Amino acid sequence: MELKKVLYISQEIEPYLPAGNLSTFGRKLAQGIHEGGTEVRTFMPRYSAINERRNQLHEVIRLSGINIIIDDTDHPLIIKVATLLPTRMQVYFIDNDDYFLHHGDGTLETDSMPAVNDERSIFFVRGTVDTVRKLRWDPSVIHCIGWISALAPLYLKRAYADDPSFRSSKIVYSLYDKRFDGTLDPRMVEKLRADGFSEADLASLTDGGELVDFIKLNKLAIDHADAVAVSSEGVEPELIEYARASGKPLFEYTAADDGFADAYREFYKSL
């Protein structure tokens, strides 16, 4: 594959959030691919913990303003952007007052408001995909990082399967050890059915009942991705085995140090 453009759909990115395994990985990989000469765009949620003034976020009016309907309720989509210096890589932020409050107390809404994590994930994924379509930007590879992006392979392979922006894209899903506790909203599967997904599409979520936990959500992502990457230590062995059993290309864990972006670049090219 000729690697011209890579889209990252990331749960966390440093320096917009404090350094940690997930946020540092999200920055270093995208930055490394960008510095290697590939055009990169990155999307993440606009958590309230992000300081807009310090990080120089500004709203992109021409991309904002559409409504995303989830469970029969309209949710306005707000798009903001910042430039990651010194690389000048663009980072886009998916924002909405229903899912990302602007209280600024330093907590992430995924932790402080877990009851709507299912809809928050749906909104983030659909907002990202719709924005990329409006940008008329056709990525060669779409790399989804963090459980909040786990629905992206499903939407891209089913709801947007015929969209010319993504028709040739290869989707990589990263298995990560940062998880959520318990289960998501009991009506999550019902909400996804309302978006037109079939029972076959959602088989991993309904196996053993319709309550969705971390394992089920990640299995759904594996089902619809083209390839899987083990992107941290401590990933659930059940998920690694499930990925192996799928027969899809699997990128083994590589520490986020010098040269790791080159290894991912070669993996992308092999797809």
C-alpha cells in the first residue's frame, strides 16, 4: 500500500491531556508518522480537562453546526482544531455540551459521567467520520486508539461502506489496557440497531446477553477492523487470542520508543 494519508481516532493525546501511556502513545505515533512524510490528521474528544486558551483551540465554523441524532435526540456537533508544535500537525477536537462539559475540574467525562459513555462513543465516532467526509480527505489508513474509538470500525465498514472517502481505507484497531469498569448503558445495542446495524453486525455485543462490557466492545472492533495492533502491555489475553483467531494481520506489542513509528509505518504499508 502507498501510505499517503493516515487518520488517527484517538481517546487521548498529550500535551492536551497529561502524559500517560495512552496519551503519550497517541501523540508519539501520529507525530512519528507525520515526521516521516505522511500527511496525518488526528481526532480526539474535547474533554473539559483541555485548556482551550493554553492549547490555542479554535472552532472551525464551516465544519460545525450539523446535528447527530442518537436515540431520537439531536446533538449539535462542534469542531475545534489546534496545531501541535513544533510539527505543525493538525489535531481536531469533537465537542458537544451534552457529552463534554466545560467545568474544567481536571477529570475526564468518561470517568465523571460514565452513564452516557455509550452515546459519547457513538457521538465521537460519528462526529469524526462526518467531519472527515466534509474535509474531503481520503485516508489510506484509519487507526483507532482507545476504547472510545471502538465503534469506528463498525460504522466505517457498515454505515459508511460505500462512501468514496473510506472505500479504500484500511482500518487498524489498537488493543489497549486502559479500560472502563462494569457495563455500558443497557440500551446501547438498541441504539445501534436504530442506526441500521443488523444482528450479524452486532453479534459480539449480544453474545451472552445485551449488556456491553469492555471485552465485548473490543471484540466488536476486532470483528470489523482490517488489522489489529497490540499497543500496550497488559492487554487482556482473551482479546489477543480473539484477534489471533480472526486471522487478521496482528501487530505485536512494540514499546513507544525511538523507531517504533517506523515499525507501524511498515505494518500499514503491508495491509
